[in-house]
Amino acid sequence: MKIIMTSSLGGSFKVNGVRVPSVFLKDNGLLDKIRESWVENSKVMIICASPDDYEKNDSVCGCMEKAFPMSGLSISYIDKCDDRNEKIIEKLSEMDVVLLAGGHVPTQNIFMEKLKLKERLKSFNGLLIAWSAGSMNCACRVYVAPELSGEASDPDFIRWMPGLGLTETNIFPHYQALKEDVLDGLRVMEDITYADSYVHEILALNDGSYITAEDGTETLYGEAYRIKDGVAEQICKNGEAILLNK
């Protein structure tokens, strides 16, 4: 299995609240990297992040169905897996490409556990592409960053959950957009994420940055920051790539 974990994949943007398909991000060679592993007329399955948000799931899938050919990536068909059709997960090993969508991390994590996705991926030999929450849930031990109102101030909110075991890296996506945000009166980075980095190192990715993983080797592309013991340090710049597991 070849894995690409991104902060943002692109493929759509909103116009007056309506999602419109677009070409996938090209930053730091992301689209080229996908093309390198693409199989002509690929069979694609999306694992949705919010299994009961049908309107969102249909919108994302509809945009992806157009975004692939717009990006020069041919598909034979694309299916989405949410709680309307959970049984299609049984066809996962037949897919050429599996997509792990973005959304609410713990909601997707619970759905993945219900699907027994970790076990099913052991027999998957194609290309796995994840973005945002999907990338976060790829970790062995997932960092569940508070996201919704009330989560940061809730002492019982679970910050760590078992994940898919595809990487040891804990990804924090959309760093460029979230580094100044405040949630429940707390600074998302300084008061929440930096404090949680004493438990486990966290890798903050800007949109346009991504990690590839294959045969035990992980490579980081684009601007990213290592957050450890309450300190953030830039470890890679746009246009650069580094090995994460030397």
C-alpha cells in the first residue's frame, strides 16, 4: 500500500455556500505525486468522516467524481461509504484507491472502528489518500485536537484514540489557518496543542504540505512544524522534502 496524508487535498471550493469541483492541489508536487501511483480507470472508495451527514457526503463525492478527471486522473467509478451503505466496505480490497475524507476526527474514528477498517486495510494493496481528519486518523495513537465549541473546556473530552496504525506521526492539519484561532477562550496552539505535545510529538502541516509513506519510509513535503514539549520548530519549507524516519 502507498499512502499520501495531506492537510488539504483540494478538489472543491465553495461558492455562495455551494461546493464546486476543482483540480487537486499542486503545491509541493502533490498532484504529481498522486499521478505517479495512479492506475488508469481506477476504482475509488471514499470513507466518509460524518456517516450520517448525507448532504455533505453526497456533495464531496459528487465533486470528487469530477475533480479526478479534471486533474488528469481517470476513474471507472467512485463509491462513498457512510451509514447508508456500510456493507460496501467489504469491497475495499477490490479498490485501486481509498480516500479518507476530512471532518470531525472522533466521529470518523468511531465509524472506522465500526467498519473494522484497520483490519481490512491489511489486505489493501492500492493507493490510500487521506486529508485533514482522515490523515489524523491514520496514526497508531490519534491526537484528537478539540475542534467544536465546548470540546476544549470539557475535562472529559478524549484527546487520544487508537487509530489505523499506518503511521507513528500525529498530524495537525491547516496550521496556517488555525495557529491564531481561539476555542472556548483558549488559544488553539499555545494553550491546547502545545500543552498536549508533552504527551506526544505533533507535526503541524500547512495546506499544500503532505506526507508519503511506503515500505516503512515516510517523507514530508512542504512547510511543516514539529511541536514537542510545548515548542514549535519549523522542520521543512515549501519546495523541500525531508525523511521523517531516518
